[in-house]
Amino acid sequence: MISQKSIHQERHFTASETVRDIVIGMADGLTVPFALAAGLTGVLAASKLIITAGLAEVAAGSIAMGLGGYLAARSEAQHYEAERAREEREIVELPEVEAAEVREVLQGFGLNEEQSAQVTRELEKRPKAYVDFMMRFELGLEEPEPKRAFQSAFNIAISYIVGGMIPLSPYFVFQSAHQALPYSIAVTLIALLAFGGIKGSVMGLPAWRNALQTALIGGFAAAAAFGIARLIS
């Protein structure tokens, strides 16, 4: 009898697209509204005006980022559909060429001529599996999820809103913008560290390293945007 402890269980991260959306939304949400609020602090004394401008930016940014995510996902899906249609056409119109390409791919995995020819003949009996093989191993394309475009838009937009509200939160507490700014810097830095650590843990990477990396990159981006905003103002 095999004990439970002896059973090998592999754990693979399978939500990379969702994490990518959240990273895109949160990274921009944490840096852009912070830079706007910090830049306006130099010319506006009242937090209420900065809150109004910040909320407008968060609303516009989340819509723009979400739409960008939707269009990117739709383009990916359309590209996959076009390439699949081309492969389906070529296995009918150019069977010898496609068979040679399959054998070449298989030999790249270490199969000899006879073995690759046998596998190719078996794939030719299953047109759908044949095309699936070519899409994945020749073109390196995975079939996108049907609802991926809407999910991407939603994930990015919500992440942007959540990220954007963090640097703005101190301005809701303090009436003076100059008093709120140090707290905005602090909570943004803490959020970048926490976000980077969580992202690293979820993806199976060193949490502390990703936390520092995210904080440094996000902090640099925010500082650069802040400097530009102050220079313009």
C-alpha cells in the first residue's frame, strides 16, 4: 500500500495571465495617481482639489487601462484564430510540407526518422490533434480562453482603481495637502513592498526579492513622474 506521503504532488502556477493583469493594473494605479497628487501638492494647498483630480485620473486611467487590456486580449485571440485557420488549410492543401514540419519538430525532441514518421502518420488520422500539435509546438501558441478579453479588462481596471486609491487615501484624512503628502509616500511605498511580496509568493518566487524589486521600480517610476509633474507645475 502506498502511503499518502509517498505520493508526489506537483504544484504548478496556472494563473499567470490573471497575475499579469493585476500587476499591470496595480503598478500603474500605485504610481500614476501618486505622481499626480504629489505634483499637485506643490501648487494646491487643499486636499479636496487633489482628491477631485486624483479620482478623475483613477476613473479615466482604469477605463483606458481596462480597454487596453481588452484590445490586447482580443488581438491575441484573433491572431490565434487566424493562425489556426491557416494551419487547417495547409494540412489539406500542403500535406507533405506540413508532415515534414511535424517530423522536424519531433526530431527536435530527440525522436529518430522512423519514430517521427510513425507519430506523424498517427497525427494525420486526427486532423484536430494534428492542428493542435502544430499550433503549440511549431508556432508556440496556446488557445486563449473565450472570455479572456473581458476578464483581462475587468482585472486591470479593478486593480488600477485599488492601486490608485492607496496614494490618495491620506488626502481624505488631512485637509492640508502638504500634511497628507508624507503619508501618501509612506503608504505607497508600503503597498509596493506588500504587492511585490505577495506577487512573488503567488508565483513561487522569493518574496523579499520581489518586494524590494517592485518597490524600487515602482518608487523610481513614481519619483520620475513626480519630478516631471513638479517641473511642469
